[in-house]
Amino acid sequence: MEDPRPTLMINATVEITARALEAIVENAKQIAGCDEKGRYHVDTADKVGEMISRFLFEKDFESYVQQRENFM
């Protein structure tokens, strides 16, 4: 993720719907395409992380966590 602010890579357990995961996998496979043997060469777990990170940056997660009322 390109961002001028310093960032950290963390591992976290997050809860998402099965449909969201299915959509990430379907779209990642379509974008990557398959090889001549019909295999897809895309790491869908990495893609999940990328999608969540992009969402957090775009929705300004940093500002969200600075508001104490969001911890209730």
C-alpha cells in the first residue's frame, strides 16, 4: 500500500462474511487468469489482506480509532 505515513504490517484475526471472502477469491482468480493447465497463481490470503488494508486506508481507520466513543 502506497502511503506517505509510516505503516506497520500486523497479523490479526478479523471476521468477514463468507460472501465477502467468496467475492475476493472469485475476483482475484478472474483478474489473475489461469495457466495452460487451468491453475490459478494468486495468493488469495494475501489478496484478503490487501483488500482489508485498502479499505482501512480509504475509510480513514486512523481517525476512527482516535475517537474514544468508537471503543464502546
